[in-house]
Amino acid sequence: MESLYDVQQLFKQFGIYIYVGARIYDIELMTIELKNLYEGRLIDKDTYMTAWRILKREHHIEESRQKGKY
């Protein structure tokens, strides 16, 4: 797992499709859903940590893009 797309494919395996409309909100909701999958013991710790790092990186990128707009 290396990209946000890969994280989305992980969610797809569980029938979870996330689209709020704003990419940063999508990422925030994915972070919540990822935690739920881990706490429900549907994914292991390595998968959780890898996906969490990707989401954190992508969230930071989106924050940087939004700061540049204003």
C-alpha cells in the first residue's frame, strides 16, 4: 500500500465507499473509518499503520494546498 488509491481499495474490500466532495474531508472520514476497521479487528496493526501514514501524508498535502489558495 503506497497511495491514497490503495487505501480506497482497502475500504472497497469491506464495502466502504467514501466521497464527501472535498478531498480533505474524504481523507478525514477515511481516517475515522480506518480506526473503526482496526478497532473491530478487521485489519491488522501493520495494515492500519501503513494506511494511517498515507492518510496523514495526504492530509498534510491537502492542508498545504488550501493554505496556498488564500
